[in-house]
Amino acid sequence: MRTSTEQSVPFLEWNGAGGFERFSAAGRFAVPDPLRFRSRWRSVVVDGVQAGEWTTSPISGAQPPRRDGASVFLVAVLEGTIRYWSGGRTVEGRNRSMHVLSSAEPVRFAVPEPSRLLRVTVPSAFLPQGVRAATSRTVGEVPATRVTAGLTSLVEEVLDPSGGGAASPAARAVRALAVATLEDSVPETTEQDLRGQILEHIERHLDDPDLSPQTIATAFGISLRWVHAVFNLDGASVARHIRERRLDVVAAQLQRDRRFPRIGALAEQSGFGARDQLTRAFKARYGMTIAEYAERASAGRAPAPRGDSVEERPA
């Protein structure tokens, strides 16, 4: 490994079997011929965003999830090919294509021929909430636009060893253009789509007593704060929505079943942790006990929840 101190853009270089041994110490990699292995990396950090260029002979490997904080990778293929697998998909990147990958997700990759790649690493904290949620998992190839082309050209200029570097005029625009590229890569309907997916997830897991905003965040690979931000577009609380949907399930069962069911069984079937939780929540929503509601439902006069515009509705 060699580090240059003569150029404004430092670089690392690995050659031959010994170089591959040092290179592979940082992860799991494989090459067809270690003796012919050649790899070079040069990079600069600009306003917290790392811009780097990787030139390599054929290699394959795996990127484990980062534990030092989530980031998003923008990878541009300047020469050659990169192939990667994530989430059951295979994506092949060729000349001048750009790809979005998440550091929070494991990704397997292969570079089947000598290639030159640019990589811009953007910490998730720099991204708007909608973009952060949409890129919390590997996205894949993004459409080529003037913004992606501009970012590629700008990074090449910053990494030019003769006049580039973190102090070059071009470096000041890297972060803004990288964030703009990620914003353009995310469909405008992301927030609504994500909210719809969360609603579907809730419906499928209403009977799970562990269902909560935190388990939803874990299931979707996003932050708890973002669950609330996406879900509360109309002022609703995700926890309140879960509770009310569970109570709707209980009320529907009381209307269907003319025999009064055991409250403990109702609590278990509807996802409440205990019968006391169910009875308190039910009375708060309907203004009466479960037994009173069941009696009225059997007479065809099932009350609407408190706050609804209609006092009673047909069973």
C-alpha cells in the first residue's frame, strides 16, 4: 500500500498477491488471479461528503451493513461494468450509469472486467426526511439526467490530481449536487406510498400485541421519528390508529356474533395485551362497556364511536 503526499488528491494503491492480501483484510473479496490484482483508490472529503474514484482489476465481494451510521452511496460507472445483488434483484451497471446504494443494507457485488468507478458517500443526516426514508434500502440504477451528469463531471474535476482537491472551486458544489441527485432519484409519491405500505402492514398485524410504532420502524428499516412524520400527514397518531382499528375489529365481531364472547378471548384476538386494556379503551371509544355495546348490537342498534358524526348505525 502506498500513500502519495505529492498530489493534492491522496491515493491508495494495492498491487499483486501481497496487495490483494492487504486489500482483502478490510472485508470479503475474491479475484481470479491475485498475482495480477491491481486496485487504486483516491478520495477527498468535502463538507462531510466523501468523493472517491476506484480503479480496479476484476474483483467480487460483499459490503456488510455499516455500524458507524447510515450513509447513501452514489456510484457512477465511468469505464467497465459493476454488477450487484440486493433484495433479491440483480442490477448491472455499465458505462455512464449511476446507482444508489444504502450502507444500511448488505450488498454483494462483482466487477467482471477492469473498471473505473466514482463513489460519492452522503451521510443520511444531510438528506431531507423523505429522501432518507426512500434510500434506507438499496435503490438501484437512477435515470440519467443533467443533474447526474453534472455530479459525475464535478467529482472528476475535484479528483483531478493536478488541480483538484477539497480546496478547489468545484469542491464547494459537491454536497449540494449530490443531495440534488438523490432528491431527483426519489419519486414524488414516496411519502404517500410509504404511508400506504404502513397502513397495510398495520392491517396485517392488528392481532400482534407487539405491533407498535417502533416495530413498524424496524420492519421498514426507517427511524421512529420518520414513521411518525410520514404517518401523521393528516394529524393522526400511528398509535391511536392501531388502537382504534383494533377496537373496530372488536366492535365488528360483537355485531356479527350474537353470543357474548369472553373478553379475554376478544383481547387476545384483537392484539390487546390484556383484557383490562381492551375494556378501558373500548369504553373510552364507545362510551359504554363491551357488554352494553353487545346488547345494543344484538338489537340492531350498534353505537358509532365517539366523535363520529352519526350517533348510531345499522348493525
